[in-house]
Amino acid sequence: MTTLRYEWRILRATNVPWLVAVIGIVASALAIAEGLIETRERQRGFDEAAREQQTVIENLRREVVRNEQSRDSAGIPRSRLLPGTTSPAAVQSRLTNFTAALPPLPTAVLSQGLSGILPQRYQHRSGERFTPFERTADNRLMDGLFPERSADNPSGALMGDFDLAFIAVYIYPLLILILTYNVVSADRESGTLALISAQPLSLKRWLAARLLIRATFFALTILFPPVMAAAVASGSLDSLVRLAIWLAAVSAYSAFWFFLAGYVSSRASGPAFSATVLACLWLALVIVVPAAIHLSEWLFSIDESQLAYVSLERAASLEINPRVDAAGTALRGLLRLHPSLQRKPGVHEDDPWFVELLELPVESALLTDLIEHDSRWSMKMSGEQLSRALVEARRIHYEKRLASVLTALTNLEKRRDRVIQAAQFASPALLLKGVIDEVAGTGIYRWKDFIGQMDNYIREQNAFFTQKVLDRQNVYSTDFKVLAPFVYREEPINSLLTRIALPFSALVLFPALSIHFMRARY
Amino acid sequence: MIRAIAWKECKRTWRDGRFRWTAGVVLCLFFTSLLVGFHAYSRRAQAIKQQTEAQRQQWLHKRAVNAHVAAHAGTTLFRPLNSLVPLDPGVDDYLGASVYLEPHRRNQFAHSPAGSVSLEAQSGELTAAVTLQTFLPLLIVLLTFSAFAGEREQGTLAHVLSVGVKPSHLLVGKAIGITVPLLVVIVPAMVAGVAFSSIRESGVDTARIVMLVAGYLSYLFILTGIGLFVSIRSKSSTRALTFLLGFWLVTSFAAPRLAFAIAERYAPAPTPKEFTERLAQAGTGDGRNFGTQRAEIERRLLAQYGVQAATDLPLSTWGMTLYEREVESTKAYNNEFARLFDCYARQQQLVDWVSIAFPPLALRTLSMAMAGTDVAHFRHFAEAAEEYRYAMVQRMNWVAVESRLYNSSPTFADGPDQPAFPQGEELAYASVEPFSYQTPGGWWAISGAKVPAFTLLVWVGGTVMAVRWALRRIEVQ
């Protein structure tokens, strides 16, 4: 304790700790302000999207209820009249024109992660004919999804975000190095180390005290304030757990730099030498290794495969769309020839004309695929069913046509990700960045989960309306139990913990190894 | 005297293990990044060429019920790579690789390489430019920090000056002694960089290369000058090193991010949602629906041609409506994109002014401009792509106009009055020329990077003056 007290006196007598504290606090405050602005903007985008979809569903539900309550002159409920505003096609076209947004977590202020690069909102437009398909996370295709692409300056993206993750990964180690680079080497150069060695105090304890006092100062002035501020702002238990992980990860990372600086300083002949070595180590671990890993991406030719995918997707589109067009024209011709296939005003669901089916001689090849894929369909269809069948057939044809190239591309990406994920253990900076992005909810996994959930939602909605068409039913108020708005379901915290367990353990291992190395060599 | 000092400094530098190691690592990183960059560039350029040809064939050999539907089938343009991309990829990875061209709307570029990069690799890039802009300064710091401060600490500075050596001669000798070993690193790197860039394309712009080399050499000069200035003014070599390392870290790593964060607040770009809404608004034009506008056009054409019925018109009112609506929507879309690019330009202007205080930022901007990988070059390409889209769509619309399609039908669904492709379908598609793009010349690039070039020039002058000022106040103890 006495040693700690003396060390604190020595440390505070210099300007260095105050300079470090001011730089750290100002940088963190700027980064938090930047993060808050970004997060608020994203939250607003999410709220608006959720509100709009909720309003559409509520208006539709009211309309359906109104139709159920009112009757026409023949006493038939209007909800059963055809064509009505509550037919599956009419409801779907209104309901599935929505915007799905990934909500920011309260901890998003910790890191902007990939939120500036990957779209955070998607517009879904049903019935859009010339929609380029977007791939989903699990190698499926989504029809009618339009990402709201970032309109940010690409130069800004190149430079990177000035967020708390940048401060933690890049700036904290530098502040630690400024505090610690001369912790032993200055005494060696000035000759006071020999004097200290002559005192009844082991050098290990002396060095430990010096590092401890600096680490405590660093933690109290720089590390804790942003976490405390975020904890007060967030409130929820989930956020507190995430903040605790952030704090633990950044503490482990900082500890590693303290030990590294202590070790290098204790081995260096003078402060200039230790500063040089530490600057080079910082450069190597924070800049060069991550950049070299980035460089290794070229091995996998993902870009070229993506370009090929774009071309193949266009080819598939050129092949399928004229066929669907031709089928549509044939369908219109058929409806003219067989008016009984069409719905007429004033007719209700149980009218016999509606269930009259006809062997349709249009685009049988297109429909064969659909019937093979989904046993609910047969070659006998009503006009409305045929319209629907063509939409389904188009999607299935696309998926079939692009399956091989998508599988190849996905396998390539998986192989790339495996290599890159293994390589990240070479740099504590990369490990910390990965953990922080996960905790902040701005990493790749949460985004992929969002895409997957959105895909499932759209498919469920499609399946629901397809079944309605197959059953020749309108939409009723009871159906609104199923027709809920899209809401992103947050993954349980356990999944997050499981996923980051390995990188987090490795992050803790870095300072542990440093201590072991120091004890062995000091 | 200067030659003797320079020779001694050269030998000292060359024998210095720190220099050999650091120079070796910098060169190794430079050549690795250059080779990988060149290889990736060649592969991507090849893929772009292949897919561009595939798109052309798709365009020429498709089938459509009419010319406007053919325009809807559209085509995809792939952004070509500048030959200096292996040296400095700039924002290239953050731009969409392709854009889908279709009627009624101007799409944003999609499929950026950065969007497909794995999470772990998002933390930074290793390119030839990054090596020269970030790692080389560290080497210069290590060479210069003790040039005067070290001699002062050892007491040799007083001795050297006492035997009649002029401080200015000592400075020039030391500067040459430091610069020559550095040039041993830089010159092969530059030569290799330029050679690699010229392998694939013979027409590499000389003005760009000259400006690029001049920019990097100025930066080398500035850093050497700053290193010597700090070394002259510092009481100890430790203090000099600490200051120089701090300067390097702040100017190379923190300042660029902070500058762009400030610029994005100064001239905020629209959020993705806002921009999507603006584009959607642009797509709706003045709000008139198709039928109303078609009726107006029909009245106008009937008066113009002096006929009573639409079926007597030599043109299709349906096609004409599409044609005129495309003019309006294109104008509206172009206004929105111009606003966006103007916003980027304002942000860049601010960063340019901030870079007056941070020479690495100025060098970075200049390097990207000369390599053709900055936002200004992207805007130039995006506008060329849009011009092509407009010409393609309007050519198809004009075929629809000439076909007199749907003149007898207010719903344009009754079938054609004339063949949908009066001159034949294939000829109609072939009449749309393939897209060709010429990167703007070097002087265009230089005119867009005046402020960073001027900044580097001012820093060169300022460094000379600062060193001369420091020399007059040199302290031997």
C-alpha cells in the first residue's frame, strides 16, 4: 500500500496522466456523442417503419370487420363477396408493402460496426415484376425486397467511424503506452533502478505497484465513465449484461497492453527504445495483422463470384419474365374465352362458378415445376389460382436456376469466414472489435439473423395467402391473429454469450500469457 | 563538408539495425500489398470484362413483347477499374460494383466488395498506398528523432559546431544522409508501383503518375523536415521521439476519422430512408398519372398533325407518354443524385481545409484523386452510366413511339397496331451502342485536388522555414 501511495505521488507530479485523461475523456465523449446521434437516427427509422406497418394492418382489420358486419341486398355478408377488398390478393398487396427495420440496441452507442455498410432497412414490395433478388443469409432468394442503401460518403466509410469501438481498439492502447512506456526504462536510464534494487522491495512488487496504479488511474478516469453513462441510459438487464461484457473485454485488452508495455519497458535500455518497440508492436497488432488478414480475402475470389452471380441472375430474369408475361397474356385470353373463370361483382365464395376448374393449357412447363415442388397445386386451377401459381412458379424457377451458383458462392464465403475467423486470434485488436460489435448488436450475426427472420416472415405471409387462394377464401378478422406486423425477435443473451465465449476467452488469454511471460523473464 | 557529413550519416543510417529492420518490413509490406493488389485487380478486371460481354449478349439476344418491356429487361453495368487501383484502391471497395439500368428510375450502385467482406476483416486495409502513407512515416521518425537531440545528449553537437561546422551544413548533410537510404526504399517501390500499373494498360496518364510521385516525395520531405525540426528543438531524444510518435499517430490515425466525422455533421448526407423516399418521390414526377398525361399528349399531337383520331397519328401516344415521362423522371432523379454528390463534395471540401493541419490527410486525398479512386471519379462514372441508361431507355421508347403501338387502346392492352419492332427486334437492340467509358484525364484529376496539392506545397515551404528558424536558435547543451 505504501508503495502504491508513493507511486501515485510520483505519477500525479507529472503532466502525463492528466494529459492522457483529458485526451481519453474528450475522445470518448466525442465518440459517444457520435454514437448517440447515429443510434437515435436508426431508432427513428425503426419506429417509423413499425408504426407504418401497424397502421396498415389496423386499417385493414377495421375494413375487414366492417365488411363482416355489413350485408348486401341479398343478405350475404360483404366479406364473402367477390371480388372484394378483402380477397387474398388485395389484402396481400396492401399488407406486404412494408418496411422492415433492424432496431438498434441501447448498446449500439458502443460501436457502429457494420451498420453503416449493411442495409438496416428493407422495403418489401409485393407484385414488383422486375425486382432484382437479394440473397438471404441461408442461401435462399427473397423476392420483392429492396434494401435502403446507405447514402453516406464512401470516403467516410473508408476512413472508418469515430466511435467508441475505435477509441477502445486504437486509442486506449496508445494512452496506455503513453502512461507506461517508461515505467522501468526511464529509471534504468537515469540510474535510479539500481537505487531501487538496493531497497528492501522486490522489483516484481515494485513494477506491479507501478502498473497497478496506472491501470487504476486509467480505469477510473477513462474506462468506467462511458460504461457508467451507458448503464444509466440503457436500464434493461440485457443491456447491463452486454455492458458488463464490454467492460470485461476492454479491461482484458487494456491489461494486455499494460503488461506488454511493462515488459518491454523492463527489457529496454532506455525510454526511447521502449517507445519505439511499443509503437511498432501497436502498429503490428492493431494495424498490420488485421490489414494482412483483410488482404488474405483475395484468395477466395468472392468479388468475381459475385459479379458472375449478378450476370446469372439477370440471365434467369430474362428467361423467366417473358415466360411469365406470355402466361399472363394467355391467361387474359382464357378469361375472355371463359368468363366463368373470373370473379364477378355480387358473387360470393360458395357460388358454383367459382369452383369450376379448367385444364389450363398455358405454360405447363412453368407450372410443372411448381406442382412438383408443392403438392397442394394441381393442373386444374381457377383464374385467380393461376395468377398466383405463376408468381410462385417464377420464384421457384429462379431458386432452381440459381441454386448451384448460390451454393458455390455460399460455400466460398463459408470457407473464407472459417479462415478469417481462425486468423483473428493473431490480434487482440481484432478479437476485441469482434466482441464489441456483437455486444453492440452491430455485427454480422445479428444482421444475418434479421435477414433470416425477415425472409421467414415474408415466406410465412406468402404461404398464408397462397393457402387462402387455394382454399378460395377471403381474409377474415380472425386471420389477423396470423397477419401480425414484422417484429425482429432479439436473440436470447445465452446465444450471444455462447458465440463470443471463444474470442472473449482468447482475449483474456492475452494478458494471462503476458503475465506468465513477464514472470518467467523478469 | 556537407558531403562528408552526408556520407557519415548515410553509413550510420545504413548500419543502424532499426533502419534495416524497419525498412525491410516496410518494403516487404509494400511489395506484398502491391502484388496481391495487382493480382486481385487483374482478376476483377478480367471478371468485369467477361460479365460486361455477357450483359451485352443478354441485351442483344433477349425477347420482349415490345420495346418498352425490352428496356425493362434492362442491363447491368459493371464499374471498370482504374489501372492505378493496385497502388491506391481508395474508396473502390466501398462503392457498388454494378448498377442495374432500367426505365423510370435511376438505381444506386449495388454489390460493393466491402458489403461482402467478413466481419473480422473490416478493421483495415493493407495496400501499397497505406504502406507508404502510414508505415514509411514511422521509418522517418526513427531516423530523424535523434539526429540533433541525440548528438546534443552525447555532447558531440557542441564539439562538431566548435570545430567550425556551420549548423546549416550539418543540417543539409544530415538530411541527405537520412534521405538517401530512404530513397533506396522509396524509389524501387515507386518504380514497381508504376510498372505494375502500366502492365495491363499502356495508356496510364503521365500527369497522374508525375503528380502521384511528386505528392509522395513532398510528403517524405515534409516528414523529414518535421523530424529534424523536432530533433533540433527537443531537449532530449526521448522527448523528440515521443512528440514525433504522437504526431504520427494523431495525424495518420485519429485525424482522418475525426475530420470525416465532423464533415458528416457539417454537411449531413441523407439517411438511407430519406434518400430512398426522395428517389421514390422523384420517380412519381409531377404527380400526373399516366392516363392524364397520355390524354394531354394525344390532344397536342392531334393538333400538331391535324388529324381527328389517335389511330391516324404517325406516332404512338403510349410511346410518346413513356418518352416524355422518362425525360421528367430522369431530371428529377438526376437532381437528387446531384444533391447527394454535392453533399459529398462539401464534406470533402471541409476535409481538404482540415487537411491543411494534417499533411497525411492531404496526401491521402491527393493519392486517391491521382489513382482515380476517389468520390469525384465515381461521380464522373456514375453520371456517364446514367447518360447511357437514359439514351438506352429513350432509344427503346422511341422504337415504341414509331411502332404506333396501342394507339387504338386507351388501356394500351389491346395489342399493337403496328409490329412492336418496325425495323426488327434484333436491329432495335443493336441500335443501342455498347457502353464505353473513358476515365477523365490527369489534369481533370489535378484540378479536383488543388487544395491537398497546395497544402503539401505549403507544408514543404513551411517545413523549410521552420527548420531554418530552429537552426538559428539551436542550443548545443
